[in-house]
Amino acid sequence: MSAENLTIENKREYTDDLKKEVIAFANSLDGTIFIGIDDDGKKHPVTNLEQVLIQITNAIRDSILPDVTMFVQASIEDGIIKISVQEGTNKPYYLADKGLKPSGVYVRQGTSKAQATNEAIRQMIKLTDGDKFESMRSLEQQLTFTATEREFEKRNVEFGESQLRTLGIIDDSKQFTNLALLLSDQCAHTIKVAVFQGKTKSEFKTRKEFSGSVLQQLHDCYDFINLNNNLPATFSGLDRIERHDYHDAAIREALLNAIVHRDYAFSGSIIVNIFDDRIEFVSIGGLVAGISKQDIMLGVSQARNEKLANVFYRLKHVEAFGTGIQKIMVLHENEPKHPEIIVSDGAFVITLPNRNYNEKHGRPKLKKQHQQVLGFIEHKGIITKDDVEKLLNVKQTRAYIVLKEMVDQELIIPNGEGYTKV
């Protein structure tokens, strides 16, 4: 008989270690395992052949995930048990009691098995499941869904096996996907919120980090932000006028956008920075390829995490795909300052202005002409004196006065031949 080599593994007798050898071949290349042959190729016929064969069959069926039995054939030849293993199509295969981690995943290296590295496990998942993060099998399979089950029940949405499969929370092999990981209590991604004193990051007031299911993070983070959404009062004659610093709906849409559209292939957290004059929502990952900033302003949407977006849609957190940014802009149509969006290759930032900031700091309410100038700069980036004359339909002297007023109020600053926002 043949000695051990890359595709042959010899075992003098059956041991529980056999299932690791099966996993190694299924994850690497076609191979054969002989029971009843030692390392040098010498035969040692197996006693109780039928009983041992049943043990082997049961061990392979019950101890290895995903189901590898279709790639394994066992037979008896002259007192020797021959186990033929084909390279599987649903890699990585692993020990059910260990999970998708090095202690449970084996590959063939030379004439023996070896534990796979975390990177090798990720590569196998990527090659088998594709590049879509949320559809790939989760490295963690011991998941619980306390917060998600509560949310589904609250919204009268079923959370049974058929729904899990339809939504993409489990795959065809009943393995949890990365979407399941995001919705689970074990979700590794977090939201970090920092409240600063003033308009810079020089002095912290407080900070919080929210973990658990992304659905739980949505609620916890929203509630915390609203604790910092002040409700100051102003007076118009005898009338008391109250309004929050930020539109509740704008906070909600900006937070939903950050959670649903971030790139979860990276481990960093969503960042929310609260300043005296603004809130910044910073999510990892720029726009999906083929979509521009102008596209999203027009309502065009291509979700990076389509299955996660669908879950939020089913739970009525999202009314329709691609409308969140437009809603935020509409809410601020009549405000002196509009939200700002910054897009880079690795990040997406939405900044909401504090609607009460000017009043808090004793600044006069914006005149209509000032609002028009700021709106022009918001659109064009810069405004000249000639632009002001045409925009406001005024003469040169009045245009100069308007610009000087706005510079004195620190609404704009000179920038080369024109003026830009502070």
C-alpha cells in the first residue's frame, strides 16, 4: 500500500481525529484516508469493520458543518476502510462544536492536516460566498437575537425559519450569515457618540459607545442624541416659541443612513460628534461604485447592504429606499443653514446644523437677503459682489453693504475674489 503523501492519509485504527482529516481534504483537495494502514503503508486489518464504518459515517454526518457527506464515500476493501473525500463546494468545512475558527477549521499541508488561519478562513468564505459581506457566512455561529426578536414582535413581523431564510439571515445550509451577525446580540460593530464643549474637539463633555444588535444600537443611540437635543424658548411679543436644536426626523434619517449604508467589511465604529453648533454622522465607506453625491441628492439609491436595508424596510424603519437624504434636505429648506454632505473614498459624513445656535449666542436672526446669499454659496461654493447684485437685484452699494454685514456677523469670509461660508 502507498505511504502517506499530499493526497493520502493512513490511520492504523479509527480515532475521533478522523473527522479533522476529512475536513482538511474537503477544504483543500481531493484525497483518500485509509483506516487499517500505518504511516509506512503496512496493513493492519480492522476488526468489527461494519461497526467502525457506522461510527465513521455518523461522525462525519453529525460533527462536520456544512454537510460534507455528499463529497465523502466510504467502502471496505480487504479489511481496510477506504474513505474518499472530494474537495467541497461550500468551504470552509468545520467541526460543529468548534465553529468557524482555527480550532475548528483544518486544511491539508504536506502529508498532514493543520489548523487554518483566520485569514485563510475568510478567503475560503469569500471564494465560496462571494464579496457581499452581509451574505457571507458569519465566523461566529453561536448567535442570539434577543433585541431583534423583540423588535420583530413589536412590528408584528414573523421571525421563524422561513423568514430567516427569505431575509438572508441564514443561508441554504442553515448557517448564519454576516447579516445575522449584525442583527445578533453578539454584533462586533458599534456606534461611538461624543459630546464636545464648543465647536471643536478640544474638550469632551461626555462620550458613549453603543453595542449589540444594530437594531438595539439604533434605539439606544437615537435616545442618547435626543437627550442632547435641547428645547430652548424664545419670545415673539407675548408668544413663547419653542423648537428643538435638531429636527427629530433629521436625526433619525441621518442615523439610519449611517447604520444601513456603512461598509461592515471594516471593523471601525460609526462616529457621531455633537458640537454646540452641529452634529456630525460619520460612517465608514464612501459611496457605492457608480453612484455620485449628485445622484443621492436626486434620490438615486444603491444600497451597499441590500439585505440589511430590506430588514429595516420590513420593520418600517425605512419608508422607501433612497429618500432619507432628500427628507433631511426638505426639513431644512426654510432654515438659514442647510445640512452638509462630505464624501470620500473611505467615509460618508452628514452634518446637521443646530437650528438654535445663532439665537443662543445672541446673533441676530438672518435677514432674507442674507439667507439668499448663503443659499447661493451652498450651491456654488463661492459668491462675488457681481453675483450678489444679480441675485438680490440691487445696486453695487447695497451689495457691498450686504456682504459687509455678513462678514461682520461671521456668516461669510473673504476668499480670493469672492466670499465663502465660515
